Amino acid sequence: MTDKMQGKFDKYWGECSLLISIPIILDLRNKMILIDFSFRVIYSEEEAPKQIYIMHDSLYELYKEYMDKYAVTNVGTSMEND
């Protein structure tokens, strides 16, 4: 029974950890410190660095997507104001 519960927990946490982690990182009080600590407690010694890398890479991709979308808008607005 515990193996079944652990499997469900791992599946749930694996799917939602990204959604939970991004606001934690953006909170100025926590940043990546809480993610590093939490992932090392939750995941195994081998899995934690992989999950931290996935989190870091996903956040970078989200930022890149934001910049691609809004950088053009801001440049156009800035040129209109000049």
C-alpha cells in the first residue's frame, strides 16, 4: 500500500512541482534557495540535481518566451514616444 501511495505522490509532485516552483523562485524572500533545499529533501541524491536543472531551464524558457513576445511591443512603443 505504501508503494502505491508513494507512486501517486511522486507522479503528482512530478507534474505540479514546476507550477509550484516558479512562484517560489520569483518570491524575493526565497529565490532558488528554497527550491534547492526542498528538491534535495523530496528527491533522491541523483534525481534532485536533474529536477533542479529542469526547473532552472523551464524558468529560463519562460523568460525567453516573455522577452520574445514583449520586447517587440516595447521597442515599438518606445519609438512612437520619441
